[in-house]
Amino acid sequence: MKQLFDTVSYSCSKTVTKTYSTSFSLATKMLSNSIRNDIYNIYGFVRLADEIVDSFHDYKKEALFNELTEDLEQALQEKISLNPIINAFQYTYHKYNIDKALVDAFMKSMRLDLHKTDYLTTQEYKDYIYGSADVVGLMCLKVFVKGDEEKYENLKDTAMSLGSAFQKVNFLRDLKADYDDLNRSYFPNADLDNLNEASKQAIIDDIEADFDKGLSGIKKLPIDAQFGVFTAYRYYRQLLKKLKKTPALKIKSTRIRVSNPKKIELLMRSYVKYQLNLL
């Protein structure tokens, strides 16, 4: 029975989420049971594509990415894939009528990471962020509003801002790995060899503006999704706070993180704020 294979597929996506991101996994656990598996399914897919371009250095990454692309296209048409992660994603894709253009934009940005090493203009940077992060936020929003097109359109801009904020925090946190190990530079108009406090502050100001806009959307999310998304927001805001306090040159030489005990503390404090309607 395909139902059994589907159940295995969803379990694989959940395992990918828990293994690759403790913070995202923790936030996803705070979502309603009715939508939780679908968010695992989306994360599993985007994580798979990201790992190919970021981690599989001893293999033919472009060939692997092409294979993933072909599997994805076939799965979206035929509603099945022997790749459990893709099979899980196609289920959620069809269940919520996710726009194919969002998937295409994501794959386009991931493909850029195979060869492109820097983003010299603000437009290039915005286009990459849209494909790598904003559209993921929009896919998740489709799930959060359970396909309600009116709610989706009303929250679309704030969901994109939140996705942008999360991605930009990741860029700043992973500055060393991206620049030294992958030879990538995402931030335009910033000399990463000589990152100074003014350049760092400009990046942080941009991220904080995205966070502020994103928070306004969180307050309007359906109850099934609100606390989980607020938990993720609080985690990334705390990470940005640490980055803000870290000297620019240290950000370039080390990876800043939020400890697991701090994540639990943030979860508890977030729950109190949520219960008291203090978002």
C-alpha cells in the first residue's frame, strides 16, 4: 500500500529536520498536529537540496542536483517518488496547492550555489534571498493558512520578510564557513576580508527591519501556527542579539550559536509571552 510508503516518507522528513536543525525542529514541535508533518515535509526537501550544494564536495554536485531536479519534476507531475523526501514534499505540495513558481525559484537559487561565489549588486542579493528563503516562508504560509487564499495574500509580504530575516541571520552567523570554506560572499557592498563595525551594523539594521515586519504578520497567523512561528522568531532574534554584541572580526573567525539550554529558556519565555498575548 502506498499509504505505508507515505508514512515512511513523512518519518524521513521528520528525521531530517530533527537531525539537521534542533532549533527549527523545536519550533516545529510547537505547531498544531494538523500541520506539523507538512512543515517537516517542506523542510526535508529544502534541506536535501541545500546539502547537495553545500556539503557533498567529494561528489559530482551538479550531476546530483540535476538528478534531484528531474526526480522533483517527475514527482510533482505523477504524485509519487521513490525518494522518500521528495515523495513527502510532493504530498504537501499538492495538498495545499503550492505555486510551482515558488519551487522553481527555490531550485534556481540553490543551483546558483553550485558556481556563483559572490553577489555584487543589491538586486542579485535580493533575488537570491527571494529564492532561497522568501519562497520557503511562502510555502510554509500555504500550510499555516491551510490553503486560504485571502489569508495567504494578506500575510504574504510579512512571511517573505520573516524568511529574509532568518536567511540573513544565517548568512551572518555562517560568514566564516561560507567565505573560507565555500568561497561565497552573499552581502553586497561589504568587504568581508575587512569587515568593520559600520558594515556589520548596516547588515543588522536591515535584518531588524525584516524582523519587525515579520512579527506583525506572526500576530495575524492562525492559532495552529502562531506559537511555533513565534518560537522560531524568538530564537533567531536571540541569535541576532548575540551577533550584534560580537565584534565584526570575531564573526569572521568563529560561528556564533545559541546553546541548547538557552533555546529551552527561550521556549519557556516565548510560551509565557504567547499565553499573555504579549507577542
